Amino acid sequence: PGAPGLSHDIDRTLGMLVLTVIHDIMKVQALVPTVTENHGPWCGYQVGDKVNDHDAALGYALEFMPDCLPSFAMLPRAQRQTLKFTQCKMEYNMGWLVQAEAPPGALFTKFKGVMESGEVNASDVAFYFVHWLTDLAGVEPCPQEGCEKFVLQFPHKVLANFLSSFAIVQQLTSRTETEVFESYLLWRWRTSEGIELGPPPSGPGSVARLRLVI
């Protein structure tokens, strides 16, 4: 039993398990697909090209050859759509956000475009970030030793900032890139550790001053 008011989405959990199993299979060169005449050109790849990016290769297989992956093909349609979304090339760099290192266009335009091109909602974005977290944790797998990647090799403050940013980025489903970025900066200002910064700045130069806090 879960916490009061919360429920367990079995289909969503199954989708995450399937994605965890299949998301890196295209690192096996023997499985890498070649763009066929029926499907090309596709995402910058021409007919006859091997899809060498392993995420794009999986996306190609999920889109055009789903029956080759029975665990994916047997998922409910909504979960299949979500898994396909996670394999899109969103060019999202989370470090750029939590360090305020890039303008909103560079951060979010591709991500926002992917959202608007398909049936994507806030829960799909949340699913993507949970997968991102588990994928990062498994970069150096050591199940007998516990999650060393996060516990020993990752600055806890940076990890906390990553996790806290997830809910802000979900707002891209209903807000512009600039609105989401400014919302994040204001949130960081108001939750700054160890010092009371007062009211957030406004007017010319306010974004630059907000970024300095981060």
C-alpha cells in the first residue's frame, strides 16, 4: 500500500522496466538498423545510412519495426508513445539549466518542438526524467556495492538541483521556453541556501542578476 492519495500506475511501471531493458541495445553494432527506401530520409539519415546514434537507432526501430521488440510491442499504446518520446533527439543539457549557462532558446527550443510534434504531456516529461536518472545511475553499474554513482561520485548539491529542476521543466508542456527559464531563475532566487536575498530583481538586467545567484 502506498501513501494516502497516491496510486501505483502498473502500465507506467511496466513501460519504465521495458525501457530500462531495451534503451541501450543499439550499442550492439549487429542490431543497428539501416534506413530503408520506405522510411528515408529520416531525421537527417539518408536511405542506406546506418543509424549510428544508439538512441536514434532505437527510436527508428520503435517507430518502424516495433514487432522486433515484443516487450515494447505488447505495451499499451499510450506507453509505446511515451517510450518513443524518450528516444527523440531533444538536445537537452540539464547542466546548462541548473548552472544557468545558456539562454532559454538553446536550452529548450528542441525539447519544446518535440513536445509539440506529438502527443506529449507533463507526465511523459516526468517519465523521461525518471529514465534519465536511472540511466545515469547505471553508467557504472555495481549492484553489489549499491548506487555508487550518486552516493560517492556525484556532488549531492548538484544532484539535488537536478532533481528539483524536473518539475520546472515539465511546465514546457504549457508555457514558453522563456517563461520556464525565468520561472526556474526566480525559484532558485527564492530558495537560495544560507542567505535571504529579498525580493527578486526586476527591470533591465534582472535576468543577469538572477543568473549570478546560481
